[in-house]
Amino acid sequence: DGQAVRFQVHKAAMTVKAKMETSQPVPPKLLWKGAVAKVEELAVDALTAYVPLEGQKSYAEVPFGGARDPSETRPRPWNCQQDVFIPGTRIRVQGVIDRLDFSGDGRVARVIDYKTGKESNHGLIDGGQEIQRPLYAVAVKALTEGVEQVSSSLHYVATGGIHENEEIDRAVSLVSEAALNAVAGLENGKAIPGPADLATREFIFAMPANYLQYLERKAVALEEARGPTADVWGVE
């Protein structure tokens, strides 16, 4: 019910507003009022953007893999301390899912990750940069019984853009493949850098001054050492 959501959002906003006003400086009254109103609208839009699942039950800030303090008492859909592994590997993963919806019969799950940054188009795994949605789907399947269908989306709050990974099972397989290849490389003594532009990384200081020419010179050797992992990175 949209009106019920709006009422609850306004109630929560007023609680947070009052707390902030008594604990820290806030903008001038007119600007502050407008900012709070804007946040309320964004929250309502984000919470009502989806057609409810039949008999839907929703959870917020859902940890998995031991990502949060076990003493938390909020209702959870699973044991938050249970280990979650990338399928086919010994690699444990953990995280916190912004929103998780289940249908009443537990057969359908919907993962939603809210984003406040700039909207961008994401492919299947975006060259290895977009593995959040697949890993969230892994957690849902590993920690719940009876789930037959999982959707996993990025929701950009400012624009309302929703990017669902429509091939989530294939994305999970690619992530597992990449992880297995990376582990095999490490076990063989090869810690191979990825394809990211090192100029944007904090460890750029460790590279030679002419690092672009250095990477170009090493490109063939690096590609050979990466082996099958390079094929996965190439999947957009």
C-alpha cells in the first residue's frame, strides 16, 4: 500500500531529522526542510518501485557469511553466521543485502541493492567488476531451502533506474570459473594483476614511472600467465 509506505517513511524521517538536529549542525531551516522532503520522496519511490510478490515478506540490511554482529536480534530469513562459499570453491564470501523480498511460498526471491551514485549500464559481470549481484544470488540459494527463482537488481535511487541481471545463473558460473582459475594460479605461484587501469589505484606508487610502457611490454607474458581467467574478464 503506497499510502502506508509513505506514512512509515515520513515517520522514520521525522525521527532521524529530530535526532540529527540535536546531535550535529544542520543546514538553514528552508534548505534542511527541502532536503528531508527530497529524501522522503526518494525513499518512497525506491520502496514502491516493484510489483509485490504474492504474499511478499521483506527484509532489510540482511547480512550473510558472518558479516554482522551475531547479537543482533532483528528478524532474519537465515542463519547470518553460516558460511557461504562461491560455488565449486573454498572461497568464503560475506556481505549485507540492502533488501530481500520473498514470495509467501518461499519459491521466489528478489534481491535489491540500492545505489546512490551515478547510474551506469552493467553487463553480465562487466569484465569482472560487477560480481555483487551474482554473489548475493549465491547467498540466497545457499542459505534458503525451496527457492526456485532468484532475481538480483541494482536500483539507482536518484534516477529510479533498475538494472536486473537476467542471466544470473550464467553470471554465477562465470564468477565461479574465474575464482577457480585465480586459485589455481595462486597455487602455482602466480599472483596475476587484473586488467584495471592502475592509474586509478592506490598502489600506483609501486609501479615504474613509465608504467604504461611497462604494462605494454609485459602484456603478452601477463596474458599467458592469466590463462583462462582472461576469458572471463573479457565478458561484459
